[in-house]
Amino acid sequence: MPASPRLIRRRLKSTRSTRKIMKAMELVAGSKMRKTTQQTLAARPFHLLLEQMRERVEQESHHAHELLRGRPGPKSGRSLLVIAASDRGLCAGFNNQLIKYSLEFLRTHETERFDLLTIGRRAEAVARRSGNELVASFPAISNAPSFARAKPIVEYIRDAFLSGRVDRIFFAYTHFKSALVQQPTIIQLLPISNEQLAKDDQTEEEQPSRTGFYSRYFKSEPESDSTMIFEPTSDAILEALLPRLVETRVYTALLESASSEHSARMMAMRSAGDAAAEMADDLTFTLNQARQSAITREISEISAGKAAIE
Amino acid sequence: MSFRFKLVTPDRVLFEQEVEAVSLPTPDGQIEVLTHHVPLSTLLATGIIQLHEAGKEEEVAVSGGFVTVGEDGTLTVLAETAERGEELDLSVIQEAKQRAMDVMKKAVSTDDLSFAMAAAALERELSREKLALKRKHHGK
């Protein structure tokens, strides 16, 4: 039995207005995506070259810089995992994927004690429930990413490391591959040198994108004979380079995350809008059918009445 | 003879091209890089980079960063900020310069972080101003 045309009309109206909202949100996310993607792509060369330079200088220097090899002396036995998610939802699996990936990472590193630091409200809620200690949470900066807004996060992380509260810091974010593909990624942020990490990789990890991402991604050709001149010294260069590298790593990761979020939201809104449009078409069709059958029924009633009179 | 020159800042790639000579400010003084320079790794100071290519000359105001000459002679400059002469606005620069000087005057001691930041800003604005003024006097 077809539903009453009035009910269908009401449904159709709400579907249409939903579609309009989706369309508007898609456009907003789209424009933010274009902006942040441009920022992300522009920031990558600097980061890449800085990593290459670090590898190069590191080979020459025997300097045990804290940021590079970790603090000397007793270990605190704790590590920190930073999770960079978003403040707002409606972006398909963007947050869920990253959180799932992070929790899995915590499970595979069960022997270590992990504190959590979250960026974005979506990650905060999960972190509270995870049983790990949540040491800090920052609002997401994906709305208008800028270096100034990333600065407090960088400072907090650096302090946590340099004060010796944690031995290692990992950073979970979503790597922006394209508007369609974004990949949850975890890197070791500090200490910068990933010798230790390379061993971890072989023993317990097979997934290529997880840790040691930079060493693989940014591997420069092995250069055996080194005739490079360092001015003033390789140690002095490291001294200047490492703090800058940490900032750059965090900032670029946050940019990657912002681009991923906006792309994911745009695609989610697009498919929701498409689904709403399809539903509206179906409803229109059903409505026309119902209307037509009502008309047919009325006509047959009228002609039946007329036949009765004659 | 020319070699590859790259100038990259955190938000853009300003140059990626062949050049004949580049003169850069480093903490130990201005250096000149030509083709077949030995591999070098050093710091970049605040100042002006001059590049020469095919008889033309271009100047860029930079503020701090890193410099590498690779095995293949490629010169890579990573600068915190870098502006071409035509991107500079003299009035904006002088305003920023004034601001930095005010902060320095107000600072209680020269150990202050704000003093150091202002001093760095002042240095940056001075090299920008120098470049902007140079352009102005060359009839543009």
C-alpha cells in the first residue's frame, strides 16, 4: 500500500534541505582543503631538505645532543604518544582510523608506559577512556593552521622531553597522500636519531608506514667519502638545526593532518549529498506514483457514480 | 659555467634554477659560491643573498637558516624568511623596525627573551630595508 502523498512530501522536503546543507558543507570543506593542501605542499620541501641535511651532518658529528640521542642518565621509563585528530566530526573515518591505529600501536608496545597528549577534541574523549594518562590536550589548529598556533604544542613536547619526564615521543597523525587517500601514520619525533627505532622495526613491526617513516622516506644516497666542510663545526650546525627540525616536524605533521581532515570531510559531504540527491529522486518518483494512483482512483469513483445515476 | 641553486623557506620554494655565482651571508662573513665549490655545510645569517645568472643579478633579503653545497655542486639554502626586492614594502619595514626598537628600549635587561627576539627582528628588518632602499635608488 503506497504511503500518503502528504507523508512523502514531508520526507522529500527534509531530504532536500539536508542535501542543501551537505552541499554547503562540501563547499566550505573544499575551500579549506585547497588552502591547507597548498600550505602542506609548500611546507614539504623545506622539511625534506632539513631532514636530509640533518642526516648528512649527523654522520660527521659525534655530538651527543639531547634532542638527537636522548638524555644521558636515568630513564623515566615513560613515553609520550601525541595524537593529532580534529575538533569536529562529519569527516568520515578520519578520526576513527587514526584513533584505532594509535590504540593498536599502544597495544603492540604494551611493555612501555605511554602517556597521551591529544590535539583536537575527538582524540581527547577517546584518550580519557583508554586507561593511559592524558597529560595535556590542545585544540586542533586545522581551521587555520599557522606556525604561531603550532608553537605552544611544540614547546610543550620539547619541555616534556628535555625535562626528562618522557624518554621517547611518538607522533600520530594522518598523512595526506591525495584528496582521496589519507594514511594514519606514527613517527618517532624524539629523540631524532632513529637507530634504536630501526631495531624495533625489525623485531616487532612489518607495516611499512609506521615508525622509521622518515628514515625510509628521506633516505639520501649513501655517501662514502666525506670531504664536506663544516663551518664553524658540525656540532654547531647540529645545535642550530635540531630544535628547528623538531618544530618543522610537528608543524608539517599538523599541516598534513589538516589537509587530510578537510579532504576527508569534503569527500564525506559529497557522498552524503549524492546519497540525499538519490533519495530525493526516489521519493519524487514514489510521490508521483501515489499522486497518480489517487487521481486514477478519483476518476474511477466519479465514473462509477455517473454510471450508477444513468 | 653554472650550477643548481635552490632557495627554500618553510612556506615556499623561492628559487630553483641554474646560476653562475651566489653570494651569501654566514655568521663568519659573506661567502661566494661558484661552480665546483667543495661540499660545504654552514649556517645562514641575516642579510642579503645575491645571485648572478647570465649577466643578470638578483637580490633576496633572508633571515637565518642553513646552507649546503652537495657533492654535485648543488647549492641549497634553507632560510627562515626570504623576500625578493619587489616583494618588499618600505613603509611596512620601517614600521616593523620601529616596533622592534621600541621593544628593545623597554626591555629591562639585555638577557630578556623579548630583547633577543626584537634584536633578531631588527636585524631582519634592517637587511630588508637595505634591499628595499637599494631598489628605490635604482630608479624603480
